[in-house]
Amino acid sequence: MNTADRTRMGDGTPGERTVMLIHGMWSGPHVWENFRAYFEASGYRVLTPTLRHHDVAPGAPVNPALATTSLAHYADDLEAGIRALGVTPFIVGHSMGGLLAQMLAARGLARGAALLASAHCAPVFALDPMVAWFFRRAFLTPFWRRTQLPSYGTMRWGALNGLDEEEARRLYTTLIPESGRCLAEMAFWYLDPRRAAHVDARKVTCPLLFLTGSEDRLTPASIAWSTADYYGGKARIEFLRGRAHWLPSEPGWEEIAARVERFFRTETPLSRTRTGAAEAAPERFLPLPA
């Protein structure tokens, strides 16, 4: 947890209004600038932790240890930060951050989790030709022991296609390489003896909200459907027509932030039990405005 987040511990905000925003691959807390401002204006204490070895300026050399950093390392760091809070927060995760949010929920560390363009957990199979094409260059190398950052062209096609050209190029300049081991743990979880990406759905007792874009090529809607189905009645999925992968920054992010805040405020009350969450879940596939 970064220094700014520690400073916010003393602001007197009630613990039940705490939200943790977890960034995804190649990214950092800056991806949450819009969401941070929105939730703070809504009265939440907002935490935007930096994943291990991601505290580096774009273009600067990364820590060599990043190449073999595991999802478990990220999750353990986040768990330590949450336990230090003394309260259980709401969690919003983007992309790989969505998988980390699922892992934390299974550890009993989330009151509710909103998963934006989320990566899948094991044991969900996510065989999709678009995802394979996205990572095609990485898969031709021993990527599991190297850092990896797709080219701008690949990112523009599969992850930044919801932004205009100027904003996509600007955002790409903020990205850093990501752990190859994490990619291996997600893409080929069945070959990982440690099962780092595995989440036991039975241990997730809080409500989950999956938001997925119709134009997302990195985590397509089919993957989100399969992952949400894995959790049964504890999860709902809503379809964002015309949206792509970089949901925290794409035009219309305000509608998504408002939907997430409403989910936390009205669908994850403190008294909600596992059974109640399942019984209260309405229709699971609803479009947001395009």
C-alpha cells in the first residue's frame, strides 16, 4: 500500500465506506484517477495500492524480480494491506486486478467486489482465439520467466480500442512491462503446480458484479460469462454495449462508476449473507447505456 493511501487512514471516514481499487497488467494506480475522484466525492475512503514492482516510471528499467513475480505475491501484499486497515473494504478490480479481487474475496477480505473486464480464475477454461492472437508474440518465447509488454499496435487492437487514437497513445506511454509468470499462471493454470490463479468459489461469500464490454478482445464476454457462472448465484454479469477493455478510462466511465457505487450501496448491505446475496440477485445480464 502506498504512502498516500496510508495517509488517508486518518480521515475519519467510516470503515464501511472504504473501497480498494486494484489495477491490472502493465498499469498502476493512475488508471483509477477518474474512479478515485468519483468515489471520494461520494464519501468513500479510497485506496489505490501499487502492485509489487510496479512503482517504476514508464520507460525506466523494471526490477528483474518482476519477471517471476506470482499472482500469489500480489494477493499476499494486498491481503496484508487490508488486514492493516482493520476493516473489510469493497473492492474494484480491472483486468488482472479483477482476478486478484476474486482471490481476496475467497480469503474473506471483500464486502463486495466489482470486476471490470476481469481476467478469469482457475478452474475456468478461457480458450479464445482473440486472446491467443493478443499474446501471440509472448507465447513464442519463454515468457514465463520474462517481463512482457505488447506492442502499441497489439494493445490498440485488443485493449485500448475503446479510446480515441490520441488518448490510446497517451495511455500506452504510461504502461510498464508485466510479470511473465503471472501471464503463465492465468493462461496455463492447469500446468501450474501451485495453482496460483485458483479460486475456490465455495469460499466466496460476498456478492460479485462482473461488467464486460461487447468490444473487449482481451477478456471477451464469453470469458466473463464462464467466470460469473462459476460463482453461481453469488455473481451477476452486466453487458456494456459498445465498451471495450480499458473501462476505467473509456468515455462513459462515469456511468460505470455510478453502477459500481450503486452495487456497493444497495446490493451489498452489511447484513447480507451468502444465502441472501444469492436470493437477492435479479436478472444477471443487463445492458448499460452505450
